[in-house]
Amino acid sequence: MTTCATADGGLQELRERLWDAAVDRDEFAATGLVLAALDNGMDAESALLDIIAPVQIRVGAEWAANRITVAQEHAASAIAERVVAALAHHTASRTTPHLGRVTVACVEQEWHVLPARLLSEVLTLRGWEVDFLGAQVPTPHLVAHLHHSGADVVALSSSLPTRLPAAHGAITACQSIGVPVLAGGAAFGPTGRYARLLGANAWAPDARTAAQQLADGIAAPNLAAGRLQIDDLPHLADQEYTLVTRTQGQLVREVLAQMEGRFPAMAAYSDQQRRRTAEDIAHIVEFLTVALYTDDDDLFTTFITWTAGILTARHVPAQSLHPALEILGAELKEFPRSTRLLDRARLALDGTTTAAGRHSGALT
């Protein structure tokens, strides 16, 4: 017990020191800290998953809580990538490939690359031959690479749920040429529900689990089945997702045009505040379309309540989301699934703002 506690304490101290270096934008200190840990006997996988990964998770949480800026978040993420690159060239990371070949890629339009990079390094350490394709890999390019490389499996990473339609296309495209897909990343949900929904051959919540699943073996897809994307999501036959997606830009403009009348505080907004409001509305519409794609109420309500928390942390009243949802509801009143999603999101938002008001002592 003492040894375990001592080890945990040492890890926590290293995380704190790496955090300090990252937020201070000190790349050399961050890199030196991790390389020194390797010199002192820490194995490379632990450095990746028990030091670097938790610090990066903290970076995201601190940004969400408005305790660090977007610029600090970007700088810290860039430093994490540089530290991983330096670690990969350390003698502790040298392993001769003796297993199969894995292609690791982020889905199209997915720029959050660090989770995929961490997985690539872990698999390399464990003896896989890894082709790491990086961020934002268009599906045709991914399939062309698979034809050329002869990979045994694809590890597909996505952090944002709005990339799920692209992920679905990539999954079915890879499987259509006989290559199984292991899905991972926050986009697929904490229990992998969206990976299963979109027909991935396997899902893993973290790099260690992914490595173990690959070692155990992932069955190749059944080419004779001739599966299409709509086979996974028969609700798409109603065309609601397609029709709403085509009008995203128009919906954003309409909501923004009507917002000032519904939310008088907007009259005093600066140009920058108006741009941010337009971005927030665009995100709402984008998440609505993805919720239509998956036909999943929780996906949209979770985003709305998360957005309410983000706004509150930035001293923007979460009530400003209500008129946006109401306007969207009026614009999409002929679409039953959209109406259902918006109604449930409003109910969830009511619960969030009521709880916040009680916590602050406000009258409700």
C-alpha cells in the first residue's frame, strides 16, 4: 500500500509540474520533465497515458471552466504534441515491430489529433507497425492508403459528435474492402453507444483497452452482407436529416435575425459578441443535425446543457439559449423529429437554469 501510494504521489507531482510548464508555454521544461522521467526508469507507456494524457484532459476542463483562455489551451495542446514527439525518439520507446499493421487516423474534419497520436505511440511500443495518418483524413484518402498498405485494422478516432456522419462513412468504406474498424474517442460516447450504432467492429474507451482488443484480435467484416449506411440508421429514410442539413446556413441566419427581438440584451452586443453568438447558433444547428442523423435525444440535450455551463462560466446568461431553441422550433415545426429534439432540449435547459438559480440564491 505504501509503495502504491508513493507511486501515485510521484505521478501526481509529475502531472502538476507538466501542467505548470504547459500553461506557462514552456516547451523545453515540459519536454525535459518527461524525458527525465524516462531516464529515471519510467516506462514510455506510463509517461504517455498517466502523465501527458491526464494533463491534456485537465487543459480541456480548465478551458471549459473559463480558467484558461483559448490561446492557452491551444498552446498547451501544441506543447503536448511536441512532448509526445520527443518521447517517441527516446531510447525507452524503441521497439521492434512483431505484430500486425495498424492504420490510425482521425475522421474527416476532426482536428483533435492528440488521442490518436497517443494510441499510435502505445501500439508502437507494444510491437505493432503503425501508420499514423494524423488529423482530418478524408475517407477516399484513407481507403486508398489501406489498399496500398495492407493494414490489418483501422483505428478511427473522433472527439466531436458532429463528426459522426463522417465517421459512419469511413467505417462502412473501410469495411467494404475487408478492413475491420476499431473506433475510439469522445465522439462515440462514454460507453461506445455511437460506435455500435454506426456499425464499428469494436470500440475502446482508452489506448490500453484498444491495444488489448487488437492483441485479442478483431474479426474481419462480412463482405457478403453488403451493408449500407442506411441499414444502420433506417430512420434516415424520412429525409429529415437531409432536408434540415441543406438549410443549416439559412437557419443560422434566421435565428440570428430574430434573436435581438427575443433577447433584448443583444442590442448592446459588440461586433465580437455578435460573431460569437453566430458561432454558438451554428454549433446548435450542427448538433441538431447530428442528433437527427443518430436519432438520439441525449446527444442534443447533452450539448445544450454543456453549452449552458460554458456560457455561465463566461458570465453569459444561459437563458439566452431559450430564444434560439424557440426560433428553431418555429422554423422546423413541420419536422417531427426536430420538434421532439428541440422540445426535450428546452426541458433539459429549464432544469439546468432552475438548478443554477437555486444554487445562486436567485428567485425562481
